[in-house]
Amino acid sequence: MKWCCERFNNLFSEAGERGFAILVEKNTFGLTFLIQCRSVKEISDKPLNLNQPISLVSETGILYCPWCGVRLEKYYKNYQNDILGNQKYRIKHDLK
């Protein structure tokens, strides 16, 4: 697989780690690309004793690579089997 740029490749491999990462998932609309920021590693389940709430994980969708500007869904449509797999690090919403 050919990455659009080295920075995108680096952040794709950081999924689940503390800091910024790129996540990719496939849904009914096609490929969805997200940029995520984690305050703690994915495996950290320790409760934090804080006086106020904080966001441990934040993410938002992106259409273009923030570093090289390529349209992500168009560029990676032929690499779907290679680029999917890190969606297990998505924020899990409990909407009961």
C-alpha cells in the first residue's frame, strides 16, 4: 500500500496510544476517516480522581489529509483491505 504521506502513515500506526492518531472505518457511506486524541493509552482503565470532568478521548471526522491535502476516501478506496482494522479504538458510545 502507498500512503498519501509519511505523517498520515505515522499517525495511523499510533491508534490506541496517547496523543493524536488517525482511525479508519467502513460504514454504509463508505470509508470514514477520523483524527483522534487520547489523554491516556487505550489499555488504561484506572479511575481518575479529578475535581472536574475531562475528555479522555476526542475524535472528529476528516475528509482531506491535514498534511498533504489529498481527498482521503478517493485516495484509499483501492486500499480498503489494508487500511481497515484500527477501528477498535473508536470511542464507544453507550446510548441506553
